Amino acid sequence: MHPDDELLQRRLDGELSRDALVDVQAHLDVCSECTLKLERMRAELERVETLLPHLDHDLPHVDPNSVLARLHEWLPGAAIVRDVPARGGRFAFVWETPWRRWAAAALVLVSFGGVAYAIPGSPLRDWVQSAREWLAGDDRARSRPSEDVGIDDSELSESGVAATDHAGVSALPGEAFVIRFESITLGSQVLVTLTDDPEILVQAPAGAAGFTTGDGRITVEVQKPGTTIEVFLPRHAPRIELRVAERIVFEQSGTRVTTDSSADATGRYLLPLAH
Amino acid sequence: MSKVDESRAGFRQEFTRFFSAQFPKLFRYLDRLGGDPGSASDIAQEALVKLYQRGEMPDSPEAWTVTVALNLFRNQRSTERRRLQILESSSAPRELDEATASEGPARSAAQRDRVRTALEQLSERERSLLLLRSEGYSYQQLAASLQIQETSVGTLLARARRAFIERYGENADASG
């Protein structure tokens, strides 16, 4: 049987296993038609490699150490901030400060205005204080719990994760992916953010939800009332569905999003899970 | 040095090695894809910085970085409505006078124009397949980066190369 284009191209590009290479070569040794086809493919490859360099510009010199030095200088909170576990494991989530959050926080602060802040008993004072701490980047939030920041062991949950930390799972989206929410509790909701990262990330405050993963799916069991589950979806993933039981509450197909909720000012979607 | 500091120092070292190896490939891919070297450099750096911010290497860091870079590239095009540079596409290629002293730059600009046009006539997936394979990414990495079946990469690549050559030839014929 003649090898198809897939096999011939793999032969050309050195992508065949040793056994497959032996089989294909044995056929080529006795089949002039396939040999000619391979030679034509080789000529096309060489032609492509001759033409593409016409598009090139000079390679800029970029020193990675200089890049990292500027990163640490301009965004102190943007240092190593997140550890993603091996499959199914827990992880300690720490804060990250992307540019969007800076802009969103500034916008909200301005919108509230000084009058609201000045009102006696206004909750805005506490909010501003929290935002100030968050923007400045709390050192305690940046490092792992139980290491080098002296967190009291009594603050750790049974899983060994500090009470203020999150836990979750990540996965690559593939061609189609489903995130299913079960055991919905009162007041629980999902906050969906589209990102430029290639991975799906689903997380919740430690102990508030359980996660199981499978081929093309993540199942979230909500365990505490009022839980907000954060879902980060790759912006250009082919297809991702968020389901509550069999009801689709959020559907992403490439850059097209279908959901009953509208995006907020920062482009995120807040989806209530309970009817 | 604490274990955390040792771990981070080790990751930083691993990252800088990865950056030095991958930046040229990413830059060339993005430069060929968009025709804008400044933007290509920015996006390549941003994608690599995102990897650093991740805190640890993913299973396939090359594919991971390409995916992020391509997403950033797409975002830039859609949000800024950047028009890809097609050099002198609206004007007919100049007729080269044999007596012209410097034939080189004029010929290469026209050549670049034809190659760019041929590339633009491919689908986005075909373009990326062609360009990424040219940078030496494996079939497995191509499948992961472009979210296609690994068992189809060879066939799709063969089609992309053939289509590119045909478009280039048609454009060369059309320009006389």
C-alpha cells in the first residue's frame, strides 16, 4: 500500500518512528511513483525555505536578565506569583497584579469620589484600605504559606494550605472542553475571565470546592455557601462550555461568547450558579 | 538561602536559558507572520515574561509560549485593527532597467512583497504551520500550539507548503 501524504511528509521532516521509517523506506525502494512524490515534496520544502527569509528583519538583541530586572523594577508584585500543581493536586495561589487590575482599581477609586469616602461610617474607607494593600502587594500574600513568612500553623487547613489561599486545577482546552458545576450551594457564583494564557484554570478559596479532572473536562463540587469560583479561559480556545447539571450557562467558541450575563467593566462575566 | 530562594534561583536560571534559545525563534515567527519587527519583539518578550510569571515550566514550554504569543498577536490585530504590511501592494512592481545600478534592493523589495502576499493568501492555520515548522518546532509542538490533531500535522503541512508555492507562482505570473 502506498504511504499517504501524512507518512511521506513525516518521512521528509524526520518525524517517523524507527519502525515506520523502515516500512516507508522499504516501499520507496520499490515504488518509483512514491519516490517521485517524495522528491516533489522535498522540492516544495526547499522552495519554501528559500522564500521565507525574504521576509526577515534583523534579530534584535534582547538580554533576558535585563528584561527580568525591568519587570521586577516596574511591577514588584509581578514576580513569580503562581504555582500550578501536577494534575489534580492542590496549589497555593498568590496574588498577581496584571495591568488590567491596576487600571480597573484606579477607575473604581475615581468613580467613587471623595464625597463617598468622607461620609462617616462609609464602608468605602475599609475598601480603599484593602485596595491599597492589594495594589502595594502584601509580602505575606506573595510567598508560600508556612515558609519564610512565619504563618502560624494553626492558620493552616488540614490540607496544609493557608486559609487565605486558593486551590484549583488547570488543564489544556484541546478542541472541546466542559467545566461542570455540581452540588450547588446557596449564593455560589462563577467569575469568568478570558486570558491570553493557553491553559484553563479553575480555582476557589481553599476548602470551598472540590475538583476532579478527566479527559476534556473539569468537575467542580461546590462545598460552601456563597463561594465564588474563578474560571480563567484561554481567549482563543476552540470550544469551552460551563454547565450546571445539563444547563449550559456559558459557552465560548473562539472569540465568541454566549451567556445570559453581560461582561463587567473589566471584561469578566459573573454567573450565578443557583436558579 | 532558603529552599524557596534556591528554587526560585534555579527557575530563573532555567528561564533565562529558555529565553535565550526561544526568543530568536519566536521573534522570527512573529516577524514573518505580521511583518512588523518592533511588534514581534514586544510580543515575543511579553509571551516569555508570562512564562516567567507562571512560576514553573509547563509540560511543553515551547508550545505554551507559542500559544501565548499567537494569542497576543491575534489580540493586537483585532483590537488595534492593525493592517498587515504589504509592501507596495497597490502599485505595480517596477520594471527593472538592466542599466540600473543597484538592482538588489528593488528586486528584494518586490520579492518580499510577493512572498508576503502569498503568505497572506493562506489560512491563519496554514501560515502558522509553515512558519513554525520552519523554526524547527516538532509535529507534537505544532499540534499543541495550534490545537490540531497530531496525526494530521503532516497532511496539513504538505497542503500549506503546496498552497504557498502555488500562490507565490500565481503572484509572480500576475506581476509579469
